[in-house]
Amino acid sequence: MSETTARHTAEPHTIAASGKLNWLRAGVLGANDGIVSVAGIVIGVAAATADQGPIFT
């Protein structure tokens, strides 16, 4: 066989299902971090003041 058609049985060329779903896991965890961070800031500001303007900002 030539170099271009050689097959490497010890090197898998397909990605397992877990590898394909890593982007989904990263997206879910990233979104969760973003929601928790924003919610924490809003709750902290709401606890510091009763005005609605700073909370909505």
C-alpha cells in the first residue's frame, strides 16, 4: 500500500459519542455559570437597595 492509502488500525479515526457531546456539556455548564453569576449580582443589588432602577440596570 502507498502512504496515502495506508490504514492505521491502532489509530481510531472516529470520535465516540461522548466526544461529540462535549460541546453540549460545555454549553450547558457555561450557560449555568452565566445564569448563576447574573442572578447573584441582581440578588446582591436587590438586598442593598429597595430602588428598582439599579436592579433593572
